[in-house]
Amino acid sequence: MPDTAVLPHTTRIVIVEIPTLLREIIGEIIAEQDDMEIVGELGDLADLVELARRTDASFVIAGPTHPELDAVYVHLLAERPSTRVLVVRREGRQSTLYELRPHAEVLGELSPETLLTVIRGGETVEWTEPFSNTGFVR
């Protein structure tokens, strides 16, 4: 009887403006995952929207941004609302997730576990007791 197990959805990832060593580390982490694949890489943001469209990428991992380049992410998220963008700064010591919800979450140092959790869409923030005492609702 053929195996009827459903394969997990593959997250298609584009990497943009990431320094070589960090790009290699991220690439190795993603290559070990059955539900993720890198479908494109760019040295700059100029063709990001077109590459995301052409590769049907749903996730972008990008290097440091400049305020004038944030317009590219706005254009990308407007055209592809389900796309998520992870911006990695300072050799992985600081990262921020952008989504159209609107949502930006400072993640801190980017560990392999955090990288995979973010790509898969899982919770990355541990809610602490002070939030529950302030009436803050998740």
C-alpha cells in the first residue's frame, strides 16, 4: 500500500543582503529542515518583490535595512500580504519580524531555535507575569 502521509507545507524562503558567513549558517540550519527551502538569494533589495513573486516565497530573511529601503518591504507586504520578513542585524545578535498584521516584534539574539520557530510562525515571546497584572491581553 502506498504511503499516504501528508507532507508538511514547504516554506519557501528568499535571503537578501545577509553577510556571507551568516548566510551560510542560516542556509545550513534551513537545509536540515524538511519543511523549508531557500528558493532565492539577492545581494540587494532592488529585485526583492519580483523574486518573491517569481519563486512564490512566503518568507524573507534580510540584512540590515535603511529607512529609505523600508519602502521595499511595504511594497512587498502590500503585494504579498502573507509574506513575513525577518530582518537580522549585527551578525544575528538582533532580529525583528515584520508582518502585515501590522506587527513588528524585536526578537533579540537570533538562535537556530528562534530562526526555525519564526519561519514556522510559532510564538517567540514568552509572556511574563507583569503583563498579566497590567491587563495586557495577548
